[in-house]
Amino acid sequence: MNNSIRDNCEIVWGNCLNLIKDKLSQKDFNLWFQPIKPVSIKSNTITLEVPSAYFHEHLEENYINLLGFALKNYEALLSS
């Protein structure tokens, strides 16, 4: 992946993290969101890397709505 795509991916994910951080305790944010790494971005899809299958399952079971909220709000900011 070239640097501009990687930079854009990191910018998008960083802005999403800022929205997510406001909705969680510092402990939960550090535990469940700090380890996530942005991998790629294409059109309206961002691919994220998580440390393990357990981690992935936990995020889906507990934070999928929060992730959707952050991504949709960031997308709305870009569109305005």
C-alpha cells in the first residue's frame, strides 16, 4: 500500500477513535480500541486488524454499534 493510502486510512481511523473515546471509559478504550490497527481503506470500507479471534468476537458482540456510529459520523463529516 502506498504512503498516501496508508496515511488516509490512519487519519480516518484516528478520527473514528476520537469519537469512540468519548463514549467509553479510558480503561475500555485502551483495552479494546487502542490495539486496533487500520490496514486499508477502499471506497466506503475500512479494514482493521485486531490481535486475535477472541478480540474480534468481543468487539462484534459488544461494540459493533459503537464502531458503526463512529464510522457513519465520520463519513457524514466528510460529506458536509
